[in-house]
Amino acid sequence: MKKLINEPGAVVDEMLDGMVAAHPELRRLDGTNVLVRGDAPVDGKVAVVSGGGSGHEPTHAGYLGEGMLDGAAAGEVFTSPTADQLNEMIQATDAGEGVLCVVKNYEGDVMNFDTAAEMAAMEGVEVEQVVVNDDVAVEDSLYTSGRRGVAGTIFVHKCAGAKAAAGGDLEAVTAVAEKVVDNVRTMGMALTSCVTPEKGEPTFDLGEDEIELGIGIHGEPGTERADIMSADEITEHLTENVLDDLELDEGEEVVTMVNGMGGTPLSELYIVNRKLQSILDDRGIETWDAWVGDYMTSLDMMGCSVSVLRVDDELKELLGAPAETPGLTVTE
Amino acid sequence: MKKLINEPGAVVDEMLDGMVAAHPELRRLDGTNVLVRGDAPVDGKVAVVSGGGSGHEPTHAGYLGEGMLDGAAAGEVFTSPTADQLNEMIQATDAGEGVLCVVKNYEGDVMNFDTAAEMAAMEGVEVEQVVVNDDVAVEDSLYTSGRRGVAGTIFVHKCAGAKAAAGGDLEAVTAVAEKVVDNVRTMGMALTSCVTPEKGEPTFDLGEDEIELGIGIHGEPGTERADIMSADEITEHLTENVLDDLELDEGEEVVTMVNGMGGTPLSELYIVNRKLQSILDDRGIETWDAWVGDYMTSLDMMGCSVSVLRVDDELKELLGAPAETPGLTVTE
Amino acid sequence: MADAETQREAVLDALDNVAERLAEEKEYLTDLDSAIGDADHGANMERGFGKAADKREEFAEMEPNEVVKNVGTTLISNVGGASGPLYGGSIMFASQELEGGITAETSVAFAEAYLDKVKDRGGAQVGAKTMVDALVPAVHTYKKSIEQDDLPPLEALAKAVDAAERGVAFTVPIKALKGRASFLDWRSVGHQDPGATSTLFILEELLETAEE
Amino acid sequence: MADAETQREAVLDALDNVAERLAEEKEYLTDLDSAIGDADHGANMERGFGKAADKREEFAEMEPNEVVKNVGTTLISNVGGASGPLYGGSIMFASQELEGGITAETSVAFAEAYLDKVKDRGGAQVGAKTMVDALVPAVHTYKKSIEQDDLPPLEALAKAVDAAERGVAFTVPIKALKGRASFLDWRSVGHQDPGATSTLFILEELLETAEE
Ligand SMILES: Nc1ncnc2c1ncn2[C@@H]1O[C@H](COP(=O)(O)OP(=O)(O)O)[C@@H](O)[C@H]1O
Ligand SMILES: Nc1ncnc2c1ncn2[C@@H]1O[C@H](COP(=O)(O)OP(=O)(O)O)[C@@H](O)[C@H]1O
Ligand SMILES: [Mg+2]
Ligand SMILES: [Mg+2]
Ligand SMILES: [Mg+2]
Ligand SMILES: [Mg+2]
């Protein structure tokens, strides 16, 4: 393993320090791995917070700022943050208008956020929770953990954050977040595994001619191993699964995201976007906006995910609203 | 080699199509690998253009847009664009106020830009050229090719672009670009080589315990091979070389950039930034702004470069001026 | 029945042994988690129990049940992931059963409360390929051995360890329904569950400590 | 002296042979460029001369010197990098010397003009570890063989190829002063220059074609 780190145990702590050094408009809560907007709690505004394991940068703290998140809790690499830290985040960002927690559907995240919400509620904070589960690779069923939350989460941050910035109350902000969850689907793939600082070697082994389809964002193997394919074939596979699940009708409008897993050159993501847009064109689906970049990564993994979000006028307005964060800036 | 591509020969073409599909505000000149701002030529404004080999995304076309570049020419991977394409770019962006070409110091780039400038001049276009050579790893000498141009080039794009947007004439825009060149220094390192689509295997072999110091951005080996070090040690090495060359005095102000080579997790870049800022602190040098991210990459290479730009009031104003491009957005 | 101090010392010894064992097994647990999860279970367990064991001095004046409770909260604050709230929250919750001291009877109540909380919090039944698959046979066996077979706690615990072992083995051939491994669907078949395995290790160390 | 058509055919045959050879040597050239450059010289040369060879039909009606000039512009438009303007620009420039047809005399003038342009454009002297190191001995030898030793062009060309070979070998032990390899400083010592090597291959194919 070769990494630009000092020691595996210090990665999260030092990364957070380096982040605050680069973005002095963020603030680290003393003795925690929680970053918040420097001006948190923001008077008169519902707070939108998120959190989860580290290793997905710019997720989560990269989306702190005007028009997106108020707080972001960083767990160890790929390990959800502990409930007490989540509780501190909730308390520190609540301005009395309540806090919406955006949680990706993993039992660890859900259980810790649940506990934190209970703790915060005991202190009189109004807390709502939205669980994102956009990953179509995983079968959804009552008897299982359901679908994972992956890159579509960024759209939830953006829309809920914009709604809160526009003065929406906790109910309205939560409703927007749920609307995004209902309308976004994602599927991902990996060309290579990733190397966590603690383990120091690839989480799974992939042959030179193999890829993983249906991966999450934690270096876990995917739902299926396949022979290497061309970028167009891969894009087709991901996109078709996403579109079939979303049941889009001709003429509907979408916002797309080609998300890099961390180790993929941007040029390759654009090659994927090229095919994605041509598939949408062929199906008579209109792209209102196309996002291409590293939004939610898995350390150094090579691969990508394709997300499609069905949008209406409300979501378009929220997606287009200004945001100013280290990881995403939208200007009017 | 596993890449999200269709065929090695189509990488640049398809990437450019995918880019325009994602950023419809950009336009591809017919039959070329040149992208320009959709509204080029911009009336009454000096054009700032750049170009070079592909594989450095978001460089170059990622910096097209308000407040930065008007045109960007993409060569094959790591191969400078041909003179005729550069000439077409210059002609297409010139609004009659002249064109500044920002060139990184490689003989290929310089020779092709020279030829293009001659061709454009024959058509009556006023062309200026600024050659960026910020890489302190390479010794500067009259009898050699001199220093390479690397990530510091982005600061040149930003400042020259802002000056042009503010109505500066060709002379003024060129002067700003030269001021940045005089005040920026960079040094880079690699943990791994990169894999070009054409070659399909690493450009150089690095042992599990080795790193390359003093690399450029073309997957070329560095000036020195060293044993693996901690992030802090690496940062110290890079930063000290940069600072010594820049001859900064206590109390001076700088803008820093920790640039990822493409395959480095963002978390690691923040760990480098943490140390960089603490070194500057110790030396009594003040950071006015710290950039951390993938600005000029070498495909999937793991590694980073550290750049330091000495700033005065003029440069601060230009760096802080609004820019809206796929790769960099600055709001007022 | 041993006095409070002896009991506390026994709890602290057990804690040390567990922490040491989990540190030794860190890589093994992580490897199991690599195959069907995200390669952090070893680090999570080592970190959590390591932190708890480091608090020996803080624990020096506490009642045994308070020590146990504090181990639980320490896990909650330091583990994260799925195993943090499951291990930590359930230990914390079950510690109430030890308020009157640690006896054969209260240890059964503790075990039952612990199992209930894990099932409740995580929503997994037996056969979902989780720690529950090790816990259910262990707790059932322990309870029956003590309450119906009148075995001494040490023997009951030894039987529980055997039972947990079978539970761990049982996780191998089945498909995960809960936890990260469930995202792998059929690909989870053939792999041993990390959380069930760490549960077994902990039980083994409790037995080891009790035997000393 | 052969007529224009024969000359044109000879040029086109040479072009085919060169293109074919460079395609064969693509990997080898790229490997050389990997060691001290950026691993694209093979692809650059193959692309450039391949495109030129593809234009056979366009060239069918042209004068020999125009064909040569067009090969130059095709390289300029398709190669990029350092080798594009060096090879392409110099061929284009030197083609003027062939306006009166291709003779022993004009071929010497072409060679000299070509060398001058490479040196002028790239600013490299002998010993900078570039294509110039293959070119200088080749051109000097060719010129002397024809002008002073009165050798027939075929023999002169054979001697020039020998000379270029020594030039290529000479690039190995020296440090690069120009081109990307110069950024490696002392680490460039011990490696063969890709551009000098491709120059040699081209000369070998010219000889091969002339011999046929
Ligand atoms: N819903 C659940 N119910 C019971 N046990 C679970 C559940 N989810 C996960 N586990 C247990 O947790 C273990 C994984 O723990 P760990 O790797 O530390 O957390 P994470 O899955 O968040 O990375 C699994 O092996 C499984 O035994
Ligand atoms: N200034 C120069 N003068 C002469 N030859 C040069 C010069 N710079 C580079 N070369 C030649 O070009 C070759 C490299 O060509 P190529 O790899 O195609 O271009 P690039 O260096 O732009 O990647 C070198 O091996 C060298 O022979
Ligand atoms: Mg985890
Ligand atoms: Mg090149
Ligand atoms: Mg895990
Ligand atoms: Mg080259």
C-alpha cells in the first residue's frame, strides 16, 4: 500500500484538519470528527445534516455551506460515525427550527442516526430523518436491509439544502428530501477495488479482465462479476437498469450524474456521459442538467456510477438555486 | 489495462463529445479537438486560450467559461495539439482584441503554438504567448529546455482570464499572466505511474516501497526516486523546494494549491494541505487562499503537487474575481 | 456468591482478555469483512474494546454492573458502524440485569436481554447471516443448561461456546438478509459472517476468564 | 534521371514502407519514450505517417516535391507533440529543394535543409540527445559521399544509414539537454533517444525502397 498518509489511524483526524485549513469557513466541533458551517446554527433556518463513513470525499463535509449542508459527521473510513458524535452535530446545528438528517441506507448509519435522534429529541431538538436508498443493484425487499444509499444522496443534499435556505420549515424540507429519494436511482461498477488505510490491500481481488457490477461505495464486492466491457457497454448496462427501475416516460425531464469512484480519470467519466446522453436521447428523455465528476467516492477505486433523477419544476428550481460549498458551487 | 473507454484511438474525441453533452455552454469547433466558450468570440474582450495534450482533465477545457479561458485545444493523450488546430482556436476566439496563448513549457507545445501564432498573425490576429515554467524540480538553464510548466498554469488561466473579463487589453492581460508566471512555483511527486490508453501499461515501474519525486504531468519519471515516506515528509520535501526557489519573506501572502494527479483520494490531498499550511505558518507566511483538488492531472496517477503563488493586491483581486467554468467556480 | 470487588475484577479481567483477543484477531475479522462487507470489522472491534480496556482505572471504583454499562457506552462512542450500536447498545441495555450483582440467574437474564436488544435494534432473525446466528444458539443453550439442567455456570458457558461455534458455521452456507452482506445477494453464500465470529471470540474469552 | 511519374511512385513507395515500418516499431518506440519521455512517440509516428500513407490517392496527380510537402503538412496536422513540428515542418520546408525533381544533387540540398530546420526549430545541437544526433552524422556522411567521394546515391544512402546508427548509439550514454528527457536530468543517461531511433528507421526504409 502506498498512500499519502502519516498513519492509518490518523487519516480522518488529519484530513479534517486539512479541510478546515483549506476552507476556513468550516468549523470543527471540539473533540469530534464533526464539521459544521462556520455560522452554524443559522438563525431562522432548518438545519440539514448528513454523515457516514469517511473515504467518500468530497462527501460529506465537502457539501457544507450555503444552500446545502449545515453539519457533516465523519466516521472512520467506511464506518458510520458514532451516535454521540451525530448527536453533537444535531445539537450544534439546530437553530430551533429543527434538523433534517440525510442518512444513507446502511444499518450502521441508520442505527447510529436513530440513537442520535433519540438523544437529541431528549434535549428538545426536533429531528427528522430521510433514508436514501437509490441503488438499483440491490433488490428491495421487506425482509432484507433493502437498497443501499449511494451517489443520489448528493441530489438530496442539494434540494433539501436549497429548500432550507429558501426558508422552508422542517416538514417542507423533509418532504423535498423524500421527493428526491422517490425519484432518484443509481447503479455503479468498479474496474478495481479500493485500498483502505487500515487494511492496506484491495478489499476484493479483480482479475485483469474482470469488473464488478452493482457495487456500493464501501469497496464491497458488487452483485455480479462480469468480463471487461467497453465504456459504452458498461454505460448501457448501468443506465438501462436505472431507467427501467425509474419507469420514465418519454418526454420526462431528468438530471443525470456520472460519478467517479475516486481513481477514474475525468476523461473517462465524460466518455460515459457521452453514451448516457445518447441513450436518453434515444428514449426521448430530456436532460435538464448533467453532472460529471467525483461526488461520492470510494477512496482510490476505479469505476463510476450513473444516477438519474426525475425532475419537475420544484426540483429544477432547487437544483438550480445557489450553493457555495467546497465540493459544489452553483451560481444564479 | 482496464479503463472506461471504447478504444484507445477514440478517447479524446469521445471525451470531448461527452464534455459538451455535460456542458452545453461549450462548443466544439467542427472537425477539430478544440472547445470554445459557446459565446466566443466575446465582443470587446481579449481572448485567453490554452491547450496541450489530453489526460490532464479538467485541464484544459474544464477551465473554459466566464472569467477564465475562451478556447482550449486538446491534443492526443500527452501529445501537444497540432499547429493547425491551435490556429483554428485562435481565429475562432479572437474578437479583434487579440489573443493570449497560455503555453506550458514543453518543446512540443511551444513549437506548435509558435507555428500557430505565425499562421494566425498572417490572418491579422494579434497573438501574444506566455510560457509557464513553474516546476522547480527541473533545473533551469540556458542550454536546456528549461523548466516544465505544470499545475501553476491554472493560476495563470485564472488571473489572465479575470483581467480579460475586466476589460484589460492584450498588453495588460499578458502582463498579468507574466506576473503570475514570475511568482508561482510547483513541485510534484508520484506514488504510482499512470497508464495511457495507447500503451496500456504503466509508463514507469515503481516498487511497492518507492516513490518518484520531481515528476511532471505526463507520466514521465521524476528527477529522483526515493523510498516511500510519510505524507508529512513528502509535503515537507515538496514545499521546501518550492519555498526556497520562490524566496518568500516572512509576512508575505500566498495562495497555495495541493493538486491531485488523478488517482489520489481527496482525503489524502487534505492531509497534505494540513502539513503545507503548518509549514507556512511556521515560516510566518500567510495563506490568503488554499486550493485543494484535482486541477491538472496525469490520468490515473497517484500523487500530488504543491504550488505556491506569491500574491499582491492585484493578484488577489483577480483570483477572487468571479469565474464560472466546469472545473472551477468562484462566486463574488 | 463472590463480593462486588471480586466480581468487578472478574469483569475487568474478562474485558482485558476480550480486548486482547480481538486485537489478535483483527486481521482475520477484517478479512472476513472484506469478503462480504467493507473490511472494517476487525478495526472496529479492536478500537472499541481497546478503548474500553484502557478505562480500567476509571472503572476501579464502580459496581460490576456499572462497569458493564460503561463498556457498552464506550463501544457506542467509539465503534460506529453496525457493530457499535449492536454490541454497545445491547451491552448497555442488558447491564441493568446485573444491578443485583452477577449470579447464575442474573447472567441468564443479561444474556436474554442482550439478545433481545440485538434483534430489536438490528431487526435480524436467525438465518439472516448475522451475529444473531451465533447469539441465539449460545443464549438458548446457556439458559437451558442453567435453568433446566442445573449445570454450574462454567459448564453452561462451555456449552454456549460450543453452540455459538455451530452458529458461526451455520452462517457460511446461507444468504445474508441483513447487514452489508445482504447487498451481495447470492454472492454472500459461502462466506462466514464477521459479526457472528467476533461474538464467538468474545464468548470464548468469557469462558477462558471464568476458567482461570 | 527518372521522369516525374517514376519519381512520384518512388516517393509513394518509400512513404508506404516508412509508414509500415513505423507501425511495426510503434511499441518499441513507445517503450523508449516511456523510459525518458511520455510514452507517445510510437503512437505519434504511426498516426502521422499512417495518415500520410492513406493519402496515396490524393497524391496521385502531384509533382514529387508536392507529395513530399504534403507529407510534411499531414504530419504537422496529425502528429502534434515535439515530433510533429520537427518532422513535419522540416519535411515541408526542405521539400522546396526538390522543386526541380529528385536528383543526387537536390537530395543533398533536401537533407541539409531538413537538418537546418530541425536544428532551428528545436534549438538542439549535437549531443543534446535528440533526433539531431542521428541526423547530423547521416546528413554529413551523405553529403560528403556524394559531393566529394562521387558515390552513387544508393551507396551514399547506405553509408548515411550506418552513420545514423552510430548517432543513435551515441544518444545512449549522454544526458539529454533538450526535449522531455531533459527534465530527467542525469536519469536520462543510459537510455536511447526515441526520436533519433525513428529517424534511423525512416532512413533504413528510404534505403530499402531505393534498393528495390
Ligand atoms: N441488522 C443487523 N442485525 C444484526 N447484526 C448485524 C446487522 N447488520 C450487521 N450486523 C452484524 O454486524 C457485522 C458487521 O459489523 P461491522 O463491519 O463492524 O459494521 P459495518 O457493517 O457497518 O461495516 C456483520 O457481520 C453482522 O454480524
Ligand atoms: N528541441 C528538440 N530538438 C530536436 N529534437 C527534439 C527536441 N525535443 C524533442 N525532440 C525529439 O522528439 C522526440 C520525442 O518526440 P515525441 O515523443 O513524439 O514528442 P513529445 O516529446 O512531445 O512527447 C525526442 O526523442 C527527440 O528526439
Ligand atoms: Mg463499516
Ligand atoms: Mg508527448
Ligand atoms: Mg464492516
Ligand atoms: Mg513523447
